Amino acid sequence: MTGLATTPHRDVAATGAELTERYTHSVMNTFGPPQRVLVRGEGCYVWDADGNRYLDLLAGIAVNSLGHGHPVVHAAVTSQLATLGHVSNFFATPPQIALAERLLALLGHQGRVFFTNSGTEANEAAFKATRRTGRTKIVSTVNAFHGRSMGALAVTWKPAYRETFAPLPGDVTFVEYGDAAALAAAVDDETAAFVVEPIQGEAGVVEPPPGYLRAARDITSRHGALLWLDEVQTGVGRTGAWFAHTETGVVPDIVTLAKGLGSGFPIGACIGVDASGALLGPGDHGTTFGGNPVASVAALATLGVIKRDDLLAHVRRVGDRLAAQVADLRHPVINHVRGRGLLRGIALYEPVAARVATAALRQGFIVNAPTPSTIRLAPPLIVTSAQLDTFVDALPDLIDIAQREGTS
Ligand SMILES: *Cc1c(COP(=O)(O)O)cnc(C)c1O
């Protein structure tokens, strides 16, 4: 049983234009037209249907931690699939148990893990867990992004994402990100939780002032409220530490993970630290796929390679070098570089980031523009300085092109 009959997704010699045309007639139009149709990936590169190669500096939005087609992930997934692919949560599997233990060990705390298939579901589980405190008030932050399902959306800031879907789960207030005084004023003895990203990703890679998470911990503890850290984008080595909050020494109550955890295989986790691991009990929550053994081995393989290859140190090294090189360009349109490790935002003085991303794509680089004046880089954690340098070298030209196109 080989050949086309069993691989209908392998279109022979279909062009990008033909495939895009078919996409627009068959896939729901929630994302707008696709930028390219991609057919293959290897390491930090992907290829489109027309044979063009791209250096992937976005990694599927901070997802492909080990790049594309990593042999360890591939071997783990294929051998698990051949052994036992799925069992439901009526049953346990060794990979799921090992992954839960591993995540708790990396956090350095006791607790319990609920596995999901995505970031929004990890936050959804966390949201439900907060309700089990007996309180309903949630405090979130301006410009926060926590996902698109109804609960996660309720704590997401962007009014354009939320307003058409009202009513959402209520009792949510938003405070300025990074403003400890505003947080102290918003949290009271009826607050169930404060949910916050250690670095705001979709907002354009925005870091809070030093001491913010510590203050958030103090304020929430004072009122018996939970500190819920959304590390869906920042977790799993992305910032050069296992978790972005690690270096602060803050102990959160809930940590949510997803994006980079499975290096491309869909998996998320809601981790309840210490007593918070018992907020959700029998019958409180469920999932058919969450913690599936194939997804679990993908995550175990990802975590294993990050450790084996000392990628946390690598991420810090190449990430700092990247930020310094971009600053050294002293380009008049580049304001500064934000972020940590390999989660970086290049802040521009002009709102040309989307046009820079488009120009970059034409020259073989995948980046994105989370805001009109921010270019985001979130490459695979295995990216080399030499690969990053090719983008830094191209950047002044890309900005010039974007500016020219903006005025024509
Ligand atoms: C991407 C993201 C989510 C949502 O994850 P999905 O897998 O897209 O549902 C939630 N929180 C943060 C911080 C994210 O970056």
C-alpha cells in the first residue's frame, strides 16, 4: 500500500497559487490568505510549494523548539505511534506520567499537571481551577493574550477579539502590565487569581520592570489569590531558562505551557503548584486527547534534547548576540530590541513592521509583526548565530524596502 492512493495530501507538482486557491475555497477564512503554502522543513529551514527556501525565524510562533524534522522527536513520535498511539484518559501511559514528573521537577515544586492540546485549553483548565477557590474575580493585564476559546478570551485584552463574542465569563478586570501599584489596587479578598505573562508575547515581546512578578506574588498572597503565570509562549527554554519566571525565584500557583513543549506536536499543560494541583478534582474537567502518549513523548523528547544539547545556555548566548548585533546596526528606524533569549521584539520608530515581514519573506526569512511597529523573532532554539547573522545583515535593506513601499 504505497503511492498516491494512500497519500492524498501529497499533491504532485501543485503550485503555491493553485494550493492557495483551493485553500480559500475549503478552509474557513479566519486567518486571511496564507502567506505561502509550505511543504517541507529541515532544521531551521522550510520550503514552499514552489521550491523556495526560508530561514524560519518564527518557528510556527515559538513552537518548533528543535526546528523541523528533528530526528529525536521524529523517532520518539513514530515509535510511540507504532506501539500505542492513543488510549483516552480512562487509562494512563508511562510517557504521560514521566512528562508530568519531568515538568514538576523542572519547576522545582510538588504539584499536579493537567495535559491539553493547546495553549488556550491550558488556560481554560487554569480558569476553571480558579473557580474552585470559591471566588470568581480575575485580574488580567492590558494587552494580554491568553487564547481564543471563551474562557481564555475573557482574560485576553484585545477588545476586537472579545467584543463580538460577548457575553464571556465575567468578573475580569484589566490592569496596566508592569504596574504593581495598579495591581495592588485591583486585587482584593474576593480575587480568585491574577493571570499574567512573564513577558507579553503577542503584545510585541514586552517585558515588565524588574520586581514585577515578585510584587505580583506578594500582592496575590496577601489576599489569598492565585498567581497564574501564562508561560505558553515564554516557557520551555524560549527565554534561555526552563521558564521565564525561573530567575525571579517567584513560586506561582498555576503555570500554563503549550507552544514550544512538543516542538511542533500539539500539547499543552496546566500545572497546579503544591495545593493548587488539587483544585480540580474528579469530574471537574476532562479531555479526550490531552496527555496522549504520542504528544507526551514528543514533549519528553523536546525536553530531553534541550538538556542534552545544553540549549538553554545556547539560547542565552545567541539571543544576546542577536540583540547586540541588531542594536549595532544603529539604523535610524530601529528603536531598540526587547525580550530575552530567543524571544525578541525589534521595536521600530515607524509602523512598517508588517511590510518588513513581507519583504523578509520575499528574501527567504520568516518573521512576523505582532504590532505595527514590532518585528518578532522566535526561531528554533537550535538556530545558529551564523543563521541569525544572515537576517541581521539583510535587515537594513528590508526596512528600506518597507519604507519605500510605505510611501509609494
Ligand atoms: C499562543 C498563546 C496562547 C494560546 O495558545 P494556542 O495554542 O494558540 O491556543 C495563550 N497564551 C499565550 C501567552 C500565548 O502566546
